[in-house]
Amino acid sequence: MRNPEPVRRTPAGRLMDLVEAVPVLRAARRALWRRRDRSRFSERHPVVSAIVSFVVVAAVATVLVAGALYLFAKMQAGDPL
């Protein structure tokens, strides 16, 4: 094209220009990127996370089932909650 339209300034573009202009915001953005690129604990230790997750899920499920059985028994007995 001979006369292309100028690039539109979107709010996101203006915000990125602001972040790049302020050194504190630029440093915070780069720190956030570094933190995001780290490997997670579950990626570094998959077996430990799987075992801990299984134990936590089993405990929560047991508590929920026991609570439901307790409430069902109270309903059957006709006791007020």
C-alpha cells in the first residue's frame, strides 16, 4: 500500500509505554516475568507432590463422607441439628 493507515494507539499500547517509561514499573514487570518462568515445586518433585496430593484428597474425602453419614444418622434418629 502506498499510504498505509498509521498504527492505532490502543489502551494496552499506551499502558506498555507507561510501564517502560517508569523504571520501578519496568523492574517489577521483569521480576514478575522471572518469577513466572521458574519451575514449580510439582515439576521439580513430581513424586512428592503426587503423594502429598493423594493424602490431602483422601483426608478431605474421608471427612466429607463421615460428616454426611453423621448428618444422615442424625436425620434418621429425628434429632434436631
